[in-house]
Amino acid sequence: MSIGRILLFALAILLNFKRIDGQITPISQGMLGKSIPGFSLKTVNKGLFQTTNLKEVKGIMVVFTCNHCPFAKLYTQRLNQLHQKYAPLGVPLLAVNSMDTIVYEEEIFSAMQKRATSEGFVFPYAQDADQSFGRTLQAEHTPQVFLLWKNNEQWIVKYMGSVDDNGEEPEKADPFLANAVDQMLQNQSITVPLTESFGCRIHYRKPSKP
């Protein structure tokens, strides 16, 4: 790739744009700034992650991930670190697997349990078995982040996009998600509320006909 194309791509990211077939187009705002109701998801320890139980929680870092995506696998330790840092401050991390288990057998619940144990997940890992939660947030990739902030009984999407901008070298990454959480905890506006997410596309089943 030429220097000119590299600079164009970098500028596109900074301006919340992306390239599709050589063209610059805006990144979809998706659910940014919108609210969703409370939710309940089954986690690998067979318990439930229920927002009704989160009385002292200020926000939730929701990260869509899965077992088979190579790019998602790069983030395990970073997700552990984010949960360990921010859960005590009222912002836990929740990993959600919305992948179609019919298409991807390695995404079944028992495989999720094995991965969480073998890789030492310290955060809850939940299955979105009917894919309704992924559809609600319009999640597209693994990993993809949605920072939800509590407002009465609703959860507002304050940040949407990637964890950071460097999957292979975390020490060189711009920590978009951590910056967003820090700014929300300080009652500040998020300076970069929307970034492009990269990774494996979430395969959604076609709704069954009535």
C-alpha cells in the first residue's frame, strides 16, 4: 500500500469514515446515542447476567466476541484487564456471543465454557442464544464494543466501535474504550464516541416464517 493510501485510510478512521470498494463513506451511527431496555443473558457459569441486579452499576462494557474469530482471540487479556480495572468503579465488562451455533459448531455453550476456563476469563461470558440481543444493538463484528450507560431503567449507548486500534500490539494501541469509560466516569463528553470495528462478521439466522 502506498503512503498516500495509508494516510487516506488513517484520515478516514479519524473522521469516522470507512472505505468500501475504494470509496469513502460514513461509518453507520447505528445505535449510538439510543437506548435499550434492561436484559438478561445466560453466562458460562450457568448463572444469569441480569441488569435488574445491577443496582450500583453505572455502565456496562458490552463486547461481542466468539470462539472461532482469530481477531477476537487477540483481545482476551485486554478484556480481562478492562474488567479488573473498571468493574470496581461500577463499569463491568460483559462478553456476549451472538454467533449462529448452527453454522459454527464451535460456538455452542459447552465450547464457550471450555474457552472461558482455558483462557482464564475474569469477566462474564454470555450466550445470546436466539441472537435477539445482538440484533437489538445491531452488532456486526467480533470484537465490537458498546458502552452502555444507565439512565433510570434504560441503557444508553455512549460509545460504539472497537476496543482499540491495534489488535497485535496493545502497547501501541489507542485505547478507545478505556478513554470513553474514563470520560464518562468524570462526567465528561466522550471525545471519540464512534469508531469502526473490525473482525469476523456475526452471522444472523433468517427469522423463521410464521
